[in-house]
Amino acid sequence: MSERQRITIFVLHDDSPADFEFVLAWIEKWKSVVSIADYSTGGWEHLWDIEAPAEAIIEVPEEWLCLSDWSSSHSGLFGNK
């Protein structure tokens, strides 16, 4: 398993819950190696700060990954330190 990296995932489920359900299934699949540092929701908006190995992160659609204080404060997927 590779070194763990910090990511922030953002999804909407205003029209369909499919993206939200995908993230929940992804977390369940990788629960032994994924750590959720924070989760917030505004109803239809969902945001997770997660630490996970690259093998897990590669399964998350790139358009759901966003920069945040969490993900940019650690070297990793985006190359920031």
C-alpha cells in the first residue's frame, strides 16, 4: 500500500443521489485504509476531508477532488506542501 495522501471530495446530489452514493460505497470499500478527518453537508452539498492511499484515491473521479486547507496543507496528490 502506498503512502497516504490528503484529499477533499465535493459532490452534489441535487438531481440524483448517484454521486453521493458512489462516495459512500467507495468509503465502505476502502474503510480499512481510509480516514475521514471531516465531513460537512449543506443539504445537497457534501464535502469530505479524507486521508487515503493512492490506490484508493485513483478510483475517485478527478472532478470531485478540490483544493482545500486540508488537501493543500500536505504534500500529495496536488504536489503542494
